Amino acid sequence: MFFYDFQCQGCGWDMERLVSPYVIEIRCPICGYISQKQMAAPKKEN
């Protein structure tokens, strides 16, 4: 289990949840719409 960032596709609420690495979407606790896991963009090196 790891902490992942999710963003709701309905209301736009950002949340952090402790889930399995295989989970890619959860239900938003605010509006009930689908919230998708946010993938981190790789850092750009100078």
C-alpha cells in the first residue's frame, strides 16, 4: 500500500489516499464521481 494523489473528474477535488499500486481510480467522497490517479511527471534536469 502506498499514498497516491487522485483528482476528481467531476468536482476537481485533489486528494491523497492509501491504496494498492494496482488501483487507478476511486470514487470521490465529495461528489461520488470517478477520481483518477495522478501520474507524476518526470523532473527535468538542467
